[in-house]
Amino acid sequence: MRVKYVLSEVLVGLWRNVTMTIAMIITMAVSLTMLGASGLMYRQVNDMKDLYYKNIEVSIFLSKEANEQQRADLHAKLKSDPLVKEVVFVNKDEAYKRFQEMFQDAPDLLSAVKADSLPESFRLKLVNPEQYREIYNQYKDTEGVDEIVDQSQLLDKIFKILTSVQNIALAAAAVMAIAALLLVANTIQVAAYSKRREVAVMKLVGASNWFIQAPFVLEAVVAGLIGSLLGLVALVAAKYLLFDGALSDLQGLLSPVTWGDILVMFPIMAGVGGLVSAVTAWVTLRFYLRV
Amino acid sequence: MIQLEQVTKTYPKASRPSLDNVSVSIEKGEFVFFIGPSGSGKSTIIKLLLHEVTPNKGRVVVNSKDVTSMRSWKRPHFRRSIGCVFQDFRLLPNRTAYENVAFALEVIGKTKAVARRVVPEVLELVGLGGKEHRYPHELSGGEQQRVAVARAFVNRPLILLADEPTGNLDPDTSIEIMRLLDRINRTGTTVVMVTHDSNIVNQMRRRVIEIESGRIVRDQARGVYG
């Protein structure tokens, strides 16, 4: 009977102040969507980092004047270097072939470049791509080396951008969370005020504190959970429209967002939504009902 | 049943104490009036007994429980042994007489079945038989106070506190409410009533404790309103 009483009080409470309830749910949903999105991005960026950094290459271009001996020495040195996982030598012909593949849409450029004019190079895969600096310092002054190019510098820039986008989403989630929090506090205050007579009688006849507080706290929790459900719907829509829609051309670049990834975010969103609402409601009641 | 031992209560920001070194002992089954002018500290006694406020000095014992140091989370359970009636009735306007009384039972965990058995009985006792399904606004002041008394008594508390229960009622209705409280007292319930209704005090001829400026100035076994 008590459970039934509490549940019916929750429904009545949500309905009595329906505009406020909707506002609370919407802010909650937006905030949790942001949270979910930044969580997804965090996973994505990590996946992509793994993927890209694993395939990252350091290119050591040889100068035109480099002779056979210098090349062979360098090759041997690289092969025995513990920092280097794999060495591939790219001679002029292969370099030209790669160049042709890369710029097949630009015949003008192709015809302007002769096979002979492209430098020979060693393509290295490192055991740990972050040790690029050491490789650079070690080989930059070696005879016959013209230039050392590290792809990770470019990747760093890209990931810096992605990380800052992720931080912006997180900051937006936090700001919306504050708004949601204030709305929850306000809704609970209004609810407590409209039930002040009942609460006074309950306190007078000795209803237990949890029994007085439960309907209010659950009201907030239900709103939080509905908000997180809407957030889930928003993420699903984002996958449909953005990743599978507008951004599908970038499929090769971005690691795919799976349904599993999104489903994993839901318990986090629901947990945060429910917990934040409950704690806010409870603290508000501490101040407002003095039970 | 109730002991105040050298109780002093000063509210924050008050210039003088509401109760100043007050000692009172009330036995089980007594009917006691606290009288005195407004602001003399009468209502503070009710608040102390309900554990709504705690004393600055001294000890308050109710139902052989030391209330002075009682933790607030124990308060709900403690209050179930005390019934309380106020000048302003404190009924829920959107509930009938029956529902008002049943509400008090249900929120402390009694089942609907218990309420169905007990509530009509207690409404009959306070003389509201046949009016169970009226809303407070459909009842007279006296009848509303009867509902409040029924709500306070439905748990069969050991103590009934009444804070100016006749303050909003005309003399004839007041007498009827007093008869009701007297009847409840005869079931063995200790009744503590705060009032400044001299008429009633003089008619009842019960123990009278007069308070002035926070001190007891008179404690008379079968007293009148000075």
C-alpha cells in the first residue's frame, strides 16, 4: 500500500506541475545528450588514436647526393635500431608509383613531375610512435639524410581539434547540468510548497522521513530517467542522421560508431541523470522541509 | 509521564528566555491546563514536548523517554505516541473527514484495512457519525476540530497535546470540544492543554499551571483561571 501511495504521489506530483516537469526533462535531456556525445567522442578519439598511431610512419628522405654506401649504412643502422619496428626502402620508381596513385586526379601535376625528381626514402614504423623525437635527433645529421617527416605532428593537430570539440561538448553538458539542477531544485520547492499541508500533518503524526521525502525525490529521479531516455533517442538520431547520413563519406577517416557504443552510454547517462536529480532533490528538501 | 526539569529555552535573537528554569511533573492520566498571557511561554512547552524545539538547559522527559538529547531521526517514531490538536485544526482541505483521519494512519504505515476498521469507530467517538464523507469546508468549526481530535486520537496515544483548541470556536462549541477531551482523558490518556479561555478553565476545575514571562507562578490541583 505504501509503495502504491508513493508511486501515485509521484505521478500526481509530475502532473500537477507539468510545464515545470517538461522544462526539467528537456534540460536534463539536452545535458545528458551532451554528456553522452562527449563520452562517445572520447571513445571514438581513443579508437582513432589507436588506429592512426599504429599505422603512423616516419619518413626519412635521402638527399639527391646520397651515395650507395651511405644508403646501405643507414639501412643497416635503422634495421638494428631498437626503436624501429619495421623499415621499408622506397626507391625512385616506387616513390613515383605512389605519387601517381596519390595524384591520379591531377594529370597536370603528374606530367610535370619526372620519376627521377622524387627522392628516395626510408619509411619507418616505430615501436612507440611517440618516440619520434629521438629518431629525429639521432638521424637528422647522418650523412645523406635530407629531411625527416613525422606524420604524428599532423595527427597531433587533428586530435587536438577533436579533443577540444570534445571538451566543448563536456563544458556544454556541465552548463546544461547546472540549469537542470536549478530546475530540479525549483520544481521540488514548488512541489513541497503545494504539499506543505500534507507534509505538516505527516510530520505531526510521525510519518518517517523517508516516507515524506520519497515522493519528491522519486519525482526528480523519474524526470531524470525520462531525460536520459530522450538523450538516448537523440544519440540514436545523431547516428542515423550524422554518421550514417551526412558524414558517411568520411567513413574511412572516422572509426565507426556502433549501436553498442551508444547503448553503453545509456546506463552512464541514466545513472548520472537519476543520481544528480535524486541528490539535488534530497538536498533541496533538507533545506526546505527541514525533516 | 511528563517531566520538565529546570528547563530554560531561549530562542535565537530573543532578549529574554521563553521558559526560565521551569520544572513540572505530570502524572499519567492527568488533565493539565497551562494558562497565561500571550508570549508567556505556554506554546513553547507544547513545542518542547513534541521535540520541535530543544531546551538550552534542563531535561525534558516524555513517556519515560529523554527528549532532550533525542536525535532528530528518532522524532517520527516518538511522535506516534503523542496526539496533537491546534487552534487552526490543520486538516487537509481536499480530503473528507474520513480521509483526513485515515491519512494519519496510512502515512505511518497502517494498512487500508486497519483504517476501515478504526476510523469510523473514532469518528463515532468524537460525535461525527454520519459525516465521514464531508469535506472540511462542509463542516462547522466545532466539527472540524472534532475531526482533528479524531485524527490525534486514532492511534490511541498516551498523551494528547492541545494548543488553544478552542481559540477559534464560540463558547458553546468550546464546551463541547472540552467534553470530548474530558472523555478522552477518562480513557487514561494524559491531556495537556494550553489555553487562555478562562471560562473553560473555571468550568473544568482541573490542574492549572499558570506561566508568566517564562516562569511558573501558580500550580493548583483544582484551579480556576486566576
